[in-house]
Amino acid sequence: MSRLDFTPYRRSTVGFDRLFDMLESQVRQNSGDNYPPFNIEKRGDDNYRITLAVAGFRPGDLDITAQQNLLTVVGKKRDETAEGEMLHVGIANRGFERRFELADYVRVENADLADGMLVIDLVREVPDAMKPKKILVGGQKPLEIVDGDKKDADAA
């Protein structure tokens, strides 16, 4: 099992403990089960899509829960009996739980199931209070841009 060592970064950063702990725990958790397979796609600066291959699951078999910084997708196994005798069982009919760590201000926008693919659209919405603002020194008013042609026309 590989282990990430963030010790050099921990020595020179403050407040990133949660991030390093999350990365290290992901390496430990994801070393085994790869079911169901999934893709994570960046669709824009603040838009993401997670696609899970969940063939055989119905919408009622899936439970999607979004809480602060965590998205959990759970597939519940159905007990279905075949009409005849099964000679070979090669289609997975097992339950699963898949967790995705979400960054701050990322929320689930939409979830849809079609053709065995569960698509979850995510969007990052940074609150206005957190966006960068231009601070003027000494409370000065911003300078207005004056168009030279307009100025000459007003003087004539």
C-alpha cells in the first residue's frame, strides 16, 4: 500500500491539516473496491459532473445524500428471484456505497438516471461575501475614464 507523506508541506503551511488528512485517508480507503466504476468531469470553471455506471439499479434503489463537504451515493441490493434456474451469475447485483469529498460551496444541482448511468451535476457557488473586492485607499472615489474625443467635442 502506498502512503503519501505531506510532512514537508505540513511544516510550512497553516490551516491545511484537514486537506492533508483527507488526501491521506482517500489513499487508504480507495485501495480496494472499485465498484461501481465512475467518472469525474470538469465541465466549466465552476461546474462538475460525476457519472456512475449503475446498470440494473432503478431510481428507487439509489440514495444520494449531500451534506457539508460530502456526497454519498448508496445503491441498495434488490432481492429478485429468477423464474428459472440460474446456470451462471455474471451480472453484479450487489449494494454499494461511494463517497465523494466536496470542496467548500459545492452543491448538487441535479441527478438523473438514464441507460444505466447515474449522472450527478455539481456547481460551485462562492457567496458574494467571499468574492474578491477592490479596496480603495483612503476612501477615494474610483477614477472615471474620460474619452478624449468626447472631451474635445464638449470644449468646442
